[in-house]
Amino acid sequence: MRLITITGIEHYFGQEIFRPGQTLILKKDLDNSYDSEAIQAELETGVKVGYVANSIHTVARGSHSAGRIYEIINDRQPVKILCILYNCVIAELDL
């Protein structure tokens, strides 16, 4: 089991739309000019809700950064939300 941190949620819909057990889809953001390893998180409907953290300032302790999982995830990788924190979501990546 690998844990990931989904950050930037406050720039989209905030924490109110998430619930434990909910499935999100990870998708590589190939057009991201700021981060060549950017992975966006989407609802199952395709609506973007944040990004997998990829900075020492945003990756929660004990979770993997986008850079650590970028090469091993599928094009549309499902993850399950474990918990919702103030400014991020912790999800389980089952590979």
C-alpha cells in the first residue's frame, strides 16, 4: 500500500466534496509547464480537484510524492480516499 497526498484542493472545491472511501482518478498532467511530473486528481466524472503533492512542503509525512509514483501509475489510476485534512487529502494507491 502506498499513501499519497492530494494538495491544492482549496483552489478547486475545498474539502467539503470529499469523503473517506471515495474513489478519485489520478491522471498525468502532460501539459503542466511548472512540473514535469505533475499528476492531477479528478472525481470519477473527470472534474479536477487537486494535484498529487510533489514538494517537501506539501507531501504529508509517510506519503509518496508525485515524482515517486509518476512512472508506475497507469494513465487513469484510481485511488481511495482514507482521510480528509484541513488543506489536503490522504489517499491509498494500490499497485
